[in-house]
Amino acid sequence: MRPNDEVLRIENIGYRYHGAERPALNGVSVTVRRGERVAVLGSNGAGKSTFFLCCNGVLRPQSGRILLNGNAVGKTKREVYALRQAIGLVFQDPDNQIIAGTVESEIAFGPMNLKLPGDEVDSRVDSAISRLNLEQYRTSAPHYLSGGEKKRVAIADILAMEPQVILFDEPTASLDPLNVAAFERTLEELSNSGIAIVISTHDVDFAYRATDRAVVFANGAITADTSVESVFGDAAVLAAAGLRKPLLFEAAEILGLAVRPRTIEQLRRASLGES
Amino acid sequence: MITAALAMAFVGSLSYGKLPAPLAVPLSIGTGAALFIFGRHSHTDGRIPIDVMAQRSRLNTLNPTLKLAAALALIAVCIASANPYPGLLLTLAMPCIAIHGRTPKLRDYVQTIALPSAFIIIGGLALLFEVCGEPAGALNLRVFSIWLCVSPESQARTAVVVAKAFGASSCMITLGLTTPMPQLIGALRRLRCPDLIVDLMYLIYRYIFILLTLHTEMRDAARSRLGFRTYRTALRSTGDIYSNLLAASYRFASRNFDAMESRCYDSGIRFRESSRRATLPECLICAALFAIAVTLAIMPL
């Protein structure tokens, strides 16, 4: 039995790259629910990217199993494609993802691979372009866009596949503060529409601000999977994963506040004793 | 500058004895001067000028299949012709068509055609001059103990070959300057070009820009550390950059493939290719240009 809102369940998966001394993933179990916002934290080489590639079906776990909407994902192409469609993956560098010569044909790549009818492809492309505010770049060549614009195209690529979960690998790396703010607004909209968001990041301030739950990786295993407040309040977990506390979290501790504010505005209110 | 000097020598030699001197001299100097002034290219980092111009051209909204089919038909007529007239027509008409789209400007067009022109002119000079033991042509140049002669026959032969080459090149360049590459590749798919070739063209087009950006970054990084200070260090840096580029492109290709697989790629790259239908006036203009070229091709020399 699964709770109605459970979308993806990873059960005890393991993966070792060919020739590697130790496994990249070892007994990893995670459940993702509809509309949830999850941060995946950990140092470089902790297994976050391998975990994402397994969740999306690009890598096949050598042990354990993956359940999509309660059904175990088998080895048939149909099942793997269903997993890739439902669990979208936005790569860290948009240039790794973008392959087409125009923005609209790039966004249509996924829906075309799903062998959808032409009208349906057009409608999904139009919808993704509209949601990511890319109308003026529709016929532009992606290689002439800025980093932030390319990132929006990469997200639109995945949105057009109508996923239930979107995995973001280091989404704020190489984005300026304005584009980070725009990205946070996009996350908010996606989450409100019921799509679960899973974000791998080193930016603890961003993770604390934008997500509710944190999964911490160290040496290919999960060392914590709980609320962001609990994770950042646990010095042992942070030390093992090579992480630091978010600045707002630390400021609240120093000020002796009972609440843990996520934004500057919340910190100001809490320090003034407002509710 | 070399192209301009070659062009001047070529036009002068080709017109020697055929045109009166008051016409031939300004014509050869004018050709050289035009290439010297407009033909100088500027370096552009991470951008390919012909691609940028095609993206901006007002003619890039026309049906690409019609443009490609018309260009191929005109090139075929130009090459099959026994006289230089279709080649001359296309050499003169194509820049007018290209600049009609506002982008490129005439200067950009000349810059683009300058490089192929150099190759055509070098080939033309080789056809024009014959090595003789004694003066035997309309124009004779002594080089040590031999003579380089230009005969009326070699002038006629060269005029036909060079006009064909210029006409065909003009067609290709105008097509390239008014049609973004993704549209051209889509048109090739519609003209039943094999899928494997079309897919490779899409990927190669994308990778040109990725590798160009990577190369620019690596070169700037080397330059910032005095990697190009002397000829010796420049050679070493260039070698290092290209070997790094190979390794980087391999890593990039691997990540790119993962990204394609994550979006359900199985085999064959499929994009939604949309283009405006060709209108009747556009078809008629192409047909008229083709008819004029054919008429000129069957005219006696």
C-alpha cells in the first residue's frame, strides 16, 4: 500500500561504476511525494548525481528497486521510458542538455521522443514556453542565449514532458542573484502545481530557503532524511557531510530565537518579537 | 589583401586584349579595391558570422525547402552550362537577393565570399596562364628563361570555369546567409536525405558552438597566463589547448548522451520542424530565375 501522494520510492538501491573501488550508491532509500520540495545535500563525490541518474532511469541500479506511483519499474523499455517521462532531470550545465538549433525544437525534443501526436507536441511546447516566459526566444538559437535564459530553456525541456517529479542538479551554480530569484519563483509555481521538486545543491542558504526537507548524502549513503531545520540543527550530520549551517539559521541561533526564519523578513519579524 | 591583389591580377589578365585599356584597368583596380576594403574579416569569439546573419535575415522566414531546391536547381544549371552567362547572372543576382533581407549588408556579403573567391581566383590564374618556350599569347610574361602566356583560348576557357564557380558559390552563400542551419537540415530531411546524415548534421552544428566556446575559454585562459608570449610558447599552448579540447569534447559528448537518454531518446533525433508554406509569388520568382538561367545557358557563346 502507498499513501495517495507518493510518486517515487527508491528502495535500497546500490550502484558501482565500472572499475571503481567503492560503490557510488550503497543502500539508498528515499520516498518523494507529490508537490514536495526536497534538497539533496552532500560534498562532491557523495553520490548525488549518480542518485539522480538512477532515479531518472539513465543508470540502472545494480541492487534494490524503484517504484513509480506504487509500481516497480522493470527492465522493459516501456517501463524505463515511463520512468524517464515521469521523473524529469535538469542537468547542471544547460549546454549538456540542449541539442537543437532553436528553442522551440529543443523543447519539443522530449515530447517527440514520447511519440505524441503533432498537436499535442505543439500544445506542450506552447505551454512550457509560456510558463518559463520564453516567448521572445521561441525561434532563437539556444547557443546565443545567456546562462539564465539557457537554464530556463533546460527547465522548459523537462516541463514539456509533463513530469511528476523534477530533479535539479546544481540549479543555482553559475546563476547571478537575479536569475536565482527568478528560479526560486519558478520552483514555487511548479511546486504549487503539484510537481515534486528535488534539488541537489551545495548552496545551503538556497536549500534552506527553497525546500522543506533535506536528504544528506555521504560516501554514497544517506546519513539524514528529515526537515531542513532538523538537518541544519544537527552538527554531527553537517560535519560528516562537509556542510555548514545557513547564515539565517545561524543568525537565529546567535540571537536565541525560538523560530528558525527562512527569509530576512522572517528574521526581522522574529527579532522584533512579531508573529 | 592577398585576395585583393590576386583578384586585380586575375581580372587584368582575363580582360587583357578583350576589353579596351580604359575599361580593363579601372575594372581590375576596382575589383581589387572592393575586396581590399570590404573583404577584410574580423575575429568573432564564440560566434559564426554566417550563422548570426542567417538568424537575422528577413528572408529566413521563407520556406527553406523552396530555397534549397531553387539553389540546387540554379547550381545545376550553372554547372551544366557551356557558357559563362548563367554564372554571371547568379554572381550578380545573388548578392541583391541576400541583401534584400536587410541582413547581411553588402560589406558582409563580400566578406563572406572573399575566402572562396581566393580559391577560385588561384584556380583561375592556373587555368589562364600557360608555360611557353617563347611569347605565344595575347599577354606574355617572362619569368627567368620561360614565358607565361595568356592566349585568347585560355581566356575564354577560364571565363567559363570561373563564372560557373562564382555563380555556384554565390548561390550557396546566399542560401547560407538567408537560411539558419537548423532550417536547412530540416529541409534536407524533407528532401529524403538519410536520417543518419541529418541527425549527424544536427549534432555537428550544435557541437561547433560548444567546442568554439570551450576553445575560446581555454585560449583566453592560456593567454591570461602569458601562454602566447613567444612563438615557442604559443605553439605549446595551442597543442595543449587542442589535446584538452579532445578530452573535454569526449566528456561533453558523454554527458550530452545521458541528457538525451533522460528525455527518452532511443534512436533517431526528432525535432518538431515547422516552417511557413511557400507562397505562389515566391514559387513564381524562383521559377522565373530558373527560366532565365536556363535561357542564358542555351544561348550560343
